[in-house]
Amino acid sequence: MIDVQEEGEVGGLCVRVGEERSARLDVAPLLAAALRQHADLGDVQTAAVVCIVLQEHRNDLFLYIDESLQEQWLLGYIELLHRHKMYNVATEVVRCAWVGWVWALSQQSSSVAASCGRCGRRARGRACERCVPRRACELCAVCRRPVRGLFAWCQGCAHGGHLHHMRAWLAERSLCAAGCGHRCHLP
């Protein structure tokens, strides 16, 4: 609410009101137009992030932005995050989404495929069929040796190793021992 006692200029807009009146500047249509402009220029990140931050004010702002357009911005931003391998941020965007299809992404199941730490091929069970003799597929990200006992891994990036090595590594550092840049933690 802007109280104006006399003629004046507010944010480039000329406002003329009487002595005792007040004028309310509704920024929702302006913000909606600015977000559309950003998205039209290829900047879905700004459009999506502003929508996420202002979702408490959805009733005001989103009267001016169609839900299918909001969904398009959010899905585009999630795709961009995936391309840059920022999976944790993408997961947070999905979690706080209010749009049906985006929110539904959080309800999909996940699966993990094991691959050989030596040759990179997909493995069935613990042993690689290609590498002879059949060796354990999992190499410890810390010592780079096969893991034959308990294998502990980060659920965010799937790198891991010997339980005692991973605990020791993550007690001193937060970045992944494999060098992928992920901030790991063990449950």
C-alpha cells in the first residue's frame, strides 16, 4: 500500500490522488509480464525460481500466469538442472512444486543399475561377466580396490566403497571421494 499526499511519481508511474486517499500499486501483472519476457528470452530459470519463491502469493500472481505455462517453466528448469547434473536441486524443485505434472514426478519410482567398476558394463549381481576372473564390480571410491564386504554408497550420486573408508572420508570432507562434485552423506 502506497500512501500519497500529493501528485507524484512512483516507480515511473504518475499517480494522482486527493489529499486523504491512498493508491495501491498492483505489481502482480507487471511481475507476470516480466516473467513471461524472461521465459521468452530463454531464461526459464528466473521464471521458475521467482514462481517457487513467491508460491505463497500464488493467488495474486498466478491469476496472470496460466498453470500450463508455470508447468512448462518448472519442467524446463528441472531439465536444465538435470543437464548440469544438479540432481539434488532438481529434486528440491520437484518437492516444492504445486503444479500437477511436476509434483507427480516425485511419486515416480527410482531404480539403480549396477555397473562394473573396471569396464563400465552393466552388471548382474555382484560380479562382472566380462572381466575374467569374475571380480567384484564395486570399487571403493577411496582406495580404488574391490569391495567384498559391506558396500556403503551415497544415494545422491551412487558412489561409495568400504564402509569404514566412506565414514572416514565423509568425517573430514563433504565432497564425493570419486570426484563427481556431489556433497555426499551416509544415512
